[in-house]
Amino acid sequence: MAPPLTKPLKSNDNGKNFILPLAPQGDDVRSEMEIYARFMRHLRMVPNSKMEIKVLSAIQFTADMLDLGDALVAKTLVDLGLRVPRKAFPSAYLEFVDKSFMRKAWDLGSPNEDLVELRHYWDKIGEDKFSSFRHDVKIAHETVYIET
């Protein structure tokens, strides 16, 4: 569980609105610890000044190294307390988050406590509140030429 925010943040504060995850606690946390360790190690190594890019790159690197999906790695890190803006997450995870918030609290696949906290965090830093409803519809256009 992430510490509570004391003041509202803006989405464009330079690096001040990033809360990194804490190491997992307990007996049976081997897979979570492996994800956490690789993520934190690679986060320091990314040669970029933008924190969004560093977090996204570290998530994708961790997923590639452990042969896991980007969304699963992001979900594990959010469960450990990662709180970053939407653009720092892979699109597969954002799609999962958006779909889970479209469900009722008692439905299967509804948001868990960590996702609700992440959503409150996004609201506090000024992220778009209606991003769950905005999806691009992919349409395949195909041109057909008929000779007569």
C-alpha cells in the first residue's frame, strides 16, 4: 500500500509524482521479489532523463528477461506500490485497468484495492478522468478495384 499523498500534484511535475514500489514482504514472494529486483536494477540503468520512459523501459525489460507479459509485470509492481502517470505503463496494462473499471465492484474482473488506489492517485495528479471511455476503434480499410 502506497503512502497517502499530502497535496495534489500536477501531471507535469518533473519527477515529483512518481512513487516507486516497496520490496515484497512475506514467506512466499519469490516471483514478486524477482520482478521487483530486476525492475529496480534496470530502472537505475536506463539512460534517459524522463522518468516515464525509465519506468516503461524497466517494465518491458523485466517482462522480457522473465518471459512474462508486460501487463503482468506492471500489475505486480502496482500491487507492490508503484504509482506513476498513465503514460509510464504499457498499453496492455492500461487496457486491463480501463476494462476493470467498466465493471461493477461485485463482478468478476473488477478492480482490486491497489487499482482503486492507483485511480485515486491518477485523479490527484491530474490525469484524464474519462480515459477509460476513449478508445480508438481499429478499422481495416481495403481498396478493391474491379475491372469491367
